[in-house]
Amino acid sequence: MNSLSCSRVCNGFHPEPRQNKHENAFGGEGWHFSASRRKWKIDRNIPPLEVDDLNRDVLKALLCCAAFLLAACAGPMQLREAQARAQDRLAEYCAGRCGGLRLTRSQKIKDRWLIDFDAPAQKYTVMVDDGGNTELTVWDK
């Protein structure tokens, strides 16, 4: 193989011959240069990589942290979050037409929050479930 064809294929790098079948020109294992095919190829005789105990412990710690964060996000809805979702839903419905709104009562029944608002002409009840879905009911006074 002449240096012109090698410089065209491997950009001027001339690999040294391997000392044994598992070592390449860099002294590591895995890849070697095939002169007959003029390209780098992987040596299939190398055993697969094994995960050491440190990597396994780090992976366990990351999984525990991810599980903890997901559990914190999936907890039951609290009063303030339910009131905020109810106010957002009511503001979307009213769009400034309902007059002065006043929060009158909040109660939890099973897995839903019932949030009551009073306005001059009507009473509004917003039902908020644990998934964040809302349902608005309008009552005339």
C-alpha cells in the first residue's frame, strides 16, 4: 500500500503494525486498520465491556432520585393549587363579564375539590379533580 492511497483514506495517518491481535496502533483494544480494505474496522475477538460496581451504584442512585421526583409530582392536589386552577378556569369563562368575584368556600369531597365563588348576579362552583381537570357550574341567585 502506498502512502498516497493511505493519505486519501485516513488523512495522512500511517498506523503502526499491531503487536498482538487485540491491540491497535494506539495501544488500545478494539479498532484496527485493515490495509486490504483501506478502512478502520472493529476487532470481533474482544470480550464485551462489563459495568463495574461504581457505575452500578451511580445508576441506582440516579434511579432513586428520579423515582422520588416523580412521586413528588404525582401527589394529591392541595388547596392552593385547586384554588389557582379554579380561578384560572373562571377567568377564562368570564373574561371580565362576571363582575367582582369573591372566593366563598372550598371543600374536598373524595378526590375532588369544590371551589365556590360569588358574583353580584350569579354563584359559580368549580370542581377540580386530582388530574387538574375542571368543571364549571353557574347558579342564578
